[in-house]
Amino acid sequence: MMPAHAALAYWLARDAHASARALDLGAESLRALAATRMRALLVDAQHTPFNATRMRDAGLTRPGALRDLELPLALQSLAPVSKQELSTAGDASLRHGRVSASWFSSRSSGSSGEPFRVYYDARAWSMLKYLVKMRSRRAAGMRLTDRVAILDAIDPRVEGSSLLERLGRLKRISVFRPPEEIAALLAAYAPDEIYALPSALLEIAHAAGQDTPEVRAKRICASGELLTSRASRDITEAFGGRIFDVYGTSETKEIAWECWAGSRHINADVVHVEILGGDGACVEAGVEGEVVVTLLVNRAMPLIRYRTGDRGSLLSARCECGRASPLLGVVSGRDADMLELPDGSILSPYLLTMALEPIAGLVQYQIAQTERDHLRVRAVAGNGVDARALEADIACALGAALAAAVRVSTEIVDRLEHGARAKVRVVEPLPRSAAREMMAAR
């Protein structure tokens, strides 16, 4: 066994019980654990040149002496950092300024236009990649003996190559296969749980029934894209199981997960979540803003006040499931997905998706802003749905949600365009620079 994987096995065994137990900690115990990890992270981050400079510039020179109540304010003295800034910093963002052979790494999909690699020490990788996911699935009802299918952005030729796949309890299926093939493979495997992008699940649901076998599962975990209420209903109806929304990023892994009561619980023992307003200050619970996170457990490449690019909110309510972890509201999309309209106003993509939710016969859609005053909608229609009527319904729904100066054109297609790692970008705004140029030209 390679040294890195030996270390991974060690930490998986050592931290499994404590990680599982963290889900049931009371509020005070959970805050104390998070504070201990945040303090240790800040102390250790001084060994990364990039973060050492950030902390020195902010006057944060003795983080180990900070009391629990002082930690959030001390953290806020550091300016949030973007993917681009970390990419530019290069090895300076790593512990001791260099890559270690004992580390693991993960490359983001580049769906934001910025492909990026993050490094993790073995203990962080075991926790973020495995233990945190395992405990949330078990809380949702998964058992160790359940068969799990993962629709992954992999080459079909490497399917079945992992150890868990060879043991028969896990099956990875490439999302680059045609949906009819994926449906047939899923039906043959008969999984208890499916983990996939919402867009992939919708395509399989649309393909099912068209000379393809029916696919059923007890639980479906959807992650990687915005899960609208309409998509949730359609996926549940198609697969027959309960759907759980999982929110995370390639860089941080899972940030929040949905419990049986429908709340999204933040993994507060491993990640600290802030919601920032336009002025950069933290906003109150219930107010939407920019999602900024701090990974509390990764020493290899500390992500401190990392801009996810997403927009969301925190909730003040306590979940009826009884867990004390803080709750995340609806993540309404990425900052980069906000649309600039002809009058200079900003429109959330969530308003557009909500406008299209009630339309019967609309299976999937993409909205692209081609000009400040024009939206192009590509839509997949359900079986037997009149295409012209669906186009009219889409135009009417968006017309009611938009200013009169915005034009809408619709095209009915068989399948939507996919981006990096087979993701479907539901709303694609005009790039801000292009939007400003168009405005100036007028």
C-alpha cells in the first residue's frame, strides 16, 4: 500500500466514530469543536506563505491566543479570497510552499471558467471525501449493505476499476454515456441509492419508458447543480424514491446536506459558512448573499474565507429532526449567474427558474442571455407535448417575470448542451464585460 493510502486508511479508522458522533452534538458542543478547529487552522495557516501574508497584513499575528468568541471577528479581518487569487498564488497557497507526495488532490470542473486544483492532507481527505459523506447518507437511511450507483464524469473505460466496485456495493457509470444506456445499466444493477447531477437524472427519467427499462431506487442524492422544486418532483416521480439535495463545491466537498425533514444541515464541524452582503459584511439570517466558506480541517492548502461564487442564505430556525447544526437556505445560483438587464438592474436566476416551474410538459431547460434585452430558451418537451404550445407557455411565463424590454425566444430540442464534467448550466447570463460594452454602445 502506498504511504498516502496507508495514511488515508489510518485516518478513516481513527476518525470514523468521532465524525459520525458529530452529527448529534448539541449546539454548544458543536460550536466548541468548530472553534477548536478554526483556531488550529489559523495557527497552522501561518505555514503557508500566501495565508501568512494575509494574516500579517490583517494584524492577526497570535491566532492561538484567541478565545472562542473572538474567532469569528478575527476571521472576518481577513479579506475573502477568490479561486483566481489562489490560482495566481500557486505553491504559495500550500503548506511550506510546496506539494507533498502524501497529499491527495481534486480538480474543479471549470464550470465557472476557472479550472483549479486543491490539495488535501490525508486526514482532511478521509474526512471530507468519505466520512462526512458517509454519515449524512446513513442519516438519510443508507445502510452499509446498500448498493450505490454514482453517475460520474469519468471515461466509460474506467468503470468498475475501483476496489468498492469490485466488491459489488458500488457502481460508477459514466455520465458521458447516452441516457438510454445509463438507464439500462442502472436497471440491471438495481441500486438502493443513486448519486448524480439533477440534469443527468432528468435525462434518464425522460429516456425511461422509451424502449428502456424502468429504474427505481429508494434514495436519490442530487448534487453539483441547482435542484429546482420542479426537478425534484420529476425525479422523485421517475425513480420512486426520496430525493435529497446535497450542496458542496469541488474545492470544499460537501458543505450541507438535506435530512429527512427537508432541512439542509451545514457540516459545521468541518466547514464554517458566512453569507456576505454587497458591502462585504455578514448579513442576517434569511438574507441572501455571497456564500463564503472556511475549511476547518485541511492543513495542506487552507481555504480561509473562500468565495464559492454561489449565493444563498443562513436560516435561524431549528430543524424538526432535532439536530443542532446550522441550516442553509436555498442556494439560488452563482454570483456569475446574475443577469444584468437593459435598465441596469440585476435579476436572480432563481426568479426565472421559479417562473418556469409550473409549466406542464417542460422536462428540462436552459436560459442563455445573448444580449442585455434578449433571452434564448432551449427546452426539452415531455412525451406527447405540443411544441408550439410549450413555446408559448415559456414565453408567457418569462414575460410576466421580466421587464417589457426583454425579448424571449424559445427552441424545443431533444437534449440540452453539457458543460464541464457533464454539468448543465441552467441559466447563462451575458458576461458582465460584454453586457457593459453593449450598454455603452447604445
